[in-house]
Amino acid sequence: MAEDFPEILEGPLDTLGEDFYAIANGAIPQWSPVVIVAPATGETFPRVGTTTVAEDRAKAGMKIGPNKTLVAGDICLIRKKGRAKCKVNGAVSRGDSLATSTSAGKAKKLAHTAWPGTYASATAETIQDENAAVLAKVLTNTGAADGDIVAVEVNPSSLDT
């Protein structure tokens, strides 16, 4: 797996992504998907945390920055868009869409809905609803097992709404 994107998996992230600072709502392991949670009164930065809600639409991005697990109140860097690393729950392959999972701090392969039988019966709402849950796309060529860290494109531009 590392041979596909060694600069991402084994080295620093590229600096071309869109990042923002946030306050950790609780423990957040490195490379965890995070969601926006309600901020405390008077906080300057948004508050983020892990989730156990599968396909959570409140997704914010991926926790990056110094390789340590955060505790509540720590300031952290969140990758909103661009390349990052991500812990996964279950097997994934290149091109798979990822969403939040029921395991806090991990993303899972998005279970696509059954598409309508004809193009005419497909609606923009059906497509937008599924795309709303997409957190990232897997970049690595080889499959990954549960708990692995994979290279991803966070919030791919083709899915912006």
C-alpha cells in the first residue's frame, strides 16, 4: 500500500489542502474523521469530535497535524479538502467512497443505495443525498483491512454541492 503514495502515507502531507483549526470535543486519534459539534459559548474556533453515526452528514474532514491523540479542549488542525490519511473500518480499495462509521475515529466504505432502473427515474435529490455522506475517496491501489490507514482525497471536488 505504501508504494502507491509514500509521500502521503510515510511522510508529510502536501500543503495544498484546505485546513482549519478547531477545538477537540473529546479524544480524537490521529487520522480520524471528525464531525462538527455544538461549540461552547464564546469559542472562537468550531468544535469537532468523532462520531458513531454511520454516514453522518455533519462531517467536517480529517484530523491531521501532530501525531498524537487529542483530549477535550485541545486545538487541532482539520483537513477540510485535499489529500490526507484516514483510519478505515473494514476493507476498502482505490476509488471507494468513504463515510463516517459506527466505530468512532474510523471511516467505512459507503454502501451505495440501489439506483433507479432508468436514467429518467433518477432524481437530483437521490444523488445529492448519497453524495452528502461522502467524506473522502480512497487513493491507494491495494486493498486495506480493518484498522489500516489509507491515503484519501478528503471531500473530492466532484462531489461538492
